[in-house]
Amino acid sequence: MTATFDIELRVLSCEKCGAPFDAPPDGGSVACSYCGVVMVVGERRLAAVRPAHALEGPARIAKLRMASGRPLPENPYSTVTPPPGCEGLTQAGLRPVLDQLAQRFREAVALVRVQPTFDHQRLLWWCATQLNQGYGMHGEHRSRRGVLERAIEEVSDPGFRHLLFVNLAGAAARFGELDAAREWIAKCDPSAEDIVLDSGYRIGLAGVLACSGEHAAALDVVGARSGEVPEAHQYRMMFAVYRIHAFEALGRLAEALAAAREMGRDPIVGHLVGEALRLNELAPRTRAALGSPA
Ligand SMILES: [Zn+2]
């Protein structure tokens, strides 16, 4: 039995070398088994993200819609704009970039401890999300987990913690640890008032539901048509990918193909829809149909 993402375990990245290690839930001194450094860790900080909301129900959705369907380069929770000084670190799949990101992440942890400003927290979070991607591409799942959980413990901003829980849920689901994935996604804020936080949550939840075979529920989360639920512009391809997969898995192949063709008309990323389905290992029949003349 695998337990890489088990929520009962506490896995953190080493402060000195970045290697993942098991930490005691109540804290104490731990020696890294890779570099030998002795670290003092505090109590585990795993509280769910439950901020107070000013808007609920239709008012919340109406506010989200106002920010739907257009790029949001200024949104602090968008991964599209790197923090200052990180512009060259966006290719996390490349080993030298991954190593630089790991170094930058450890520096960010130290910065946040001295001065927990929003910008320092954003730097730490951004590095963690890039490392999550890069380690995922290299199949280094325990490193991935250690960095994400370390980041959750080091930042206090509810939005960053929410997105890190989404990442852990997604990583666990893709790795086949569905019980863990459900527990991580339950730590997120299910009714965020920011469009990027809400869309990130919908994509993470759709991923967990898709892996669990709950396709009708996944379709509800991403909407049966583009725009049925508010969509952050940067996530539009992932909304389409989970919509197409849910239709196909429900036996609604014509609707799956129609959704794929609709996404295909996007002027910027439309040509990548088949590739996005392939990378996420979703909707094989629709992918095959897209590859042949209509
Ligand atoms: Zn170490």
C-alpha cells in the first residue's frame, strides 16, 4: 500500500537540503536523514481554510462572474505572473530550474519567518507551486508532498494555504490515493470569493471526482457549458478538459466532442485541447475522434 500523500503522516521538506522527511505531529527535534541537519519543528499546522465571507450564494457567484473570462495579470493568486526575480524560473520541468527553485523556496521560508509580508508569502507559495509541477513531472512525489506541506505550515494567508491544499489533493488523486485526495480537498475553502481561488478549487475537486468515477458530480462542478459556472481565464482549458472527460465517461460522446470543438476555437490555446487531454490521461475516445476528420 502506498502512503505518499496520507494526511495522517506529516511530511516536510528539509530546511537545509530540501529532502522530504517524516516529522512528529507534535513537533520536536528531527535530524534530516539526507544532510544530517537537526531541525526544531513546531506543532503541525493543518487547520482547514475557513475564512469569513461577506458574500454567499448567488451574490458570491455574481461577484465571481465579474472577474470571469479575461486575463487577470494583477491577481496575486494567479501563477501566470511570477514574483519579482523569478521570471527565469518558469520551466520547472528542467532539472537546473528545479534546483534553483528549490534553493529559492528555502530562501523564501527564511524570509517569511523573519518578515511574513504578503509578498514574501507569495514568493514562497509560487516557488512551491512550481516545485509541485516539476517534481510531479519527474515522478518525485514525496519531494512534492514535503514542499507543499512545508509551504502550508509556513504561510498564513488563507488564499495561499487554500491553493496549496488544492495542489496536494490533485497530486494525491493523480497518484491514486483517493482517500487522501478527499481529505486534502476538504481542507480547502469551498466558497471562495476570489475567482482564481474558486476556479482552482473547482479544477482540483473535478480532478478528485474524475479519479473517483463521480462524473455527474464533476460535470456539475465545472459546468456542462463554458460560462455556466464562473471560470478564471487562466483555467479555461482545464474546465474544458474535465467537462469533455465527464461527458465521455457518462456516454455522452457527441457532447464531449462538441465541448472539445468549442474549446478548439479559443484563439490562444484552442489548438492544444487534444494535447491537454493526453497529458491528463482523460477522454481517450474524444481524443481519438479529434485526431480524425469530422
Ligand atoms: Zn536535509
